[in-house]
Amino acid sequence: MAGQHYLVIALPTSLEEGPRKGGLNKAHLLCWLGIQYCGRNKVKHNLAVACWNVRSLLDTQQQMERKTAILAKEFRRYDIDIVALSETHLLDEGKLEEVGTGYTFFWKGRPSNATRQSGVGFAVKSSFVGSLDNLPRGINDRLMTLRLPLSGGQFLTLVSSYAPTMNAFEEMKEKFYDDLRNIIGAVPKKDKLLVLGDFNARVGSNHCTWKNVLGINTALEERTVMGHFCCHFVLRTGL
């Protein structure tokens, strides 16, 4: 039997100074999916997942705390288990544990000699990390995957995504969706699948035209070019 598939898109609102000033953007979109996680101790736990466009995890001299520490406190306040992070601006690939708050950060970015742009990652409750067969896998600076054991011998595959903006070259947009399609195609059919992130897209509200893609309560903004990419992608992949 094929697993359930979900697509969750970050809806940014200001947490600190707002997006125009580079504040952290919180996605008020938690997935209380009723999916039960089962760690090595075999205790079942309803999984809470979120996605967040952080608009850079780079620290500044004016900060009293690391941005990862600030975020981890928010995750703990909402009792979120796993958060897909986008637009981290971190380079290379790495891991950082915020010991005091109980979260471990994983990221994948551009090469060390490149401009600090894009970047994706996951923040995972540190208590979960020991139960993972494999650590999160960075595909490139826009896509990262994580496979989590669930109860009943099932698995959940999560994808953290950050799509190119509308002003990006067409080749870059097409490559992002091609890479994402390849990732989804490689997920075991019995896995549940959850694709999260910032798709830089407004999909409009024409749910009659886009049946099984848009809900009747979709926001009223006019669909953008990236929204068109996103709708076609969901239709073709069956998310």
C-alpha cells in the first residue's frame, strides 16, 4: 500500500524586525498530522512538524545569542519535533547541537567559496537523532531529506525545500523541480512523504481549475509564475 503524501509551504510572518529588515520569518503552519513516531524505546509519540524560512542563520556581533539558540527556544515553546529550515545562508554541510534546548541543527548550503545564498536544513529534537538510521542527507543547497522511523514498522520521509525566486533563470527553476521530482520518485512506496519549505510561490485561489491541488480556502493572491510551476508540479506528482 502506498504511503500518504503531504505538501506544506512556509507562510512567512515577522518574528523580529520583519522580512524587509532580515528578521526571522516564522511559518504559522504546524502539521499536527496524527503520525506516530516510535523511537528505540518503542514509546509512541504524536509527531509535530513545522517549516520556517529563517532568512539567514548567520550570527552578527550585535547578537547576545546564536540564532540557532533563539530558534531552538521557539521550537521548544511550541513543542515541535522537527522543523524544515529554508534560506539559512550557511555554507557547506554541517551539524550543530544546541545542548541547553534539546535540538540538533543540520544544514546543506553552497560551497565554501560561493556567495551566501539559499541553504536548507532541519532542526530535530536531539532525543530523536539517536533513533535515525541515517542522518539528514543534503542533496544540494535547496533540498535536504530525512527518513524517520514511525510506529508499526513504517517510515516518514521528509524533504526540506527552498525554491528559486521568480527572478531566477528558467534553467534554475526547472532544475529545482526536476531534482525534487527525482527525490520523490526514489522514496519507498510504503513511506509516508512530507515535502516542506518555501516555494516562493503564490498559487492563487482558482480551486475549480486546480482540483485536487488547491483547497477552497486558499489565499486570494494572484498566482505568480512560480505558483504556476508549483501547481503543475503538485498535479504531476500527486502530492
